[in-house]
Amino acid sequence: MTITGGCHCGACRYTLALGALPKAYACHCRTCQTWSGSAFSEQVLVMESAIAVTGPVVDYVFQSPSGSQSHQRMCGVCHVRLYNTNTMRAGIAVVRAGSLDRSDELDVPLHIWVKRKQPWVRLPEGAESYEEAAPPEAIVRLFSR
């Protein structure tokens, strides 16, 4: 199975070396709301080595409050964020789920920072959710589902 995605304008494309679509999670924190311009952001976690990108990728780097560096990879033409990495999570990439060609097929079993979710958002029945960040074991479960 080939898992592909890309930016809005088509200048950047990527493939994920995975056997199946990964499980996604939704983050309802204010930062993700601001970054996405929406009620929440939807992401998938993959090993950074699984991503192969073509096109004019720009790396926007910023220092997080924790002191780590966040590298936001985005299209150099339309500026759609494709994925990011963080020095606190070496080797792990957070892919913006909406940039996947088959984003409509994703399963989203995990919701985090639900204390900041918009009041009109209803979580799916049975979804795993956390008021703030998910504990490490929840992330491990996401990888193994």
C-alpha cells in the first residue's frame, strides 16, 4: 500500500513507508486551533525515516516554552504545513493528517487537550480522551493500533 500526501498547490508531495494508514489523533489545544485556523488539528505519528518528500520544503524553526526546538516543514509555495519534528522526540514526525490523500479514511481514536475543545465539538463515543496531554502509554497504543 502506498500512502501519499501533499500540499494544497501540489508543489510538495510525500510518501509514507508504512503498510497501512496510521491511526490519527485530534488535538484541541489553543495552539493547534491557532495553527490550523480551526477547532482542532488532526495528526498522525510516524517515524521520521518513513517520510520521503519532494518539492520546495521550508523548515520553520521555533523554540518551544519547554526549551526544545520545533521544526515545522511546509510547502515553500503555498505554506501548507506537512509535518513537524521536535528535538524532544527524536526520530518521530507529526504529519498533518489533512495533507494525506486518503485523510477521509483515517481512524481518530484519541483526543487530547479536550479541556480546550470548542463547546459544539462532540467526541465520538468510545474515543480515548485526555483533559491535557496524553500519557506516553496512550501514544504507544496509538502507534500499535
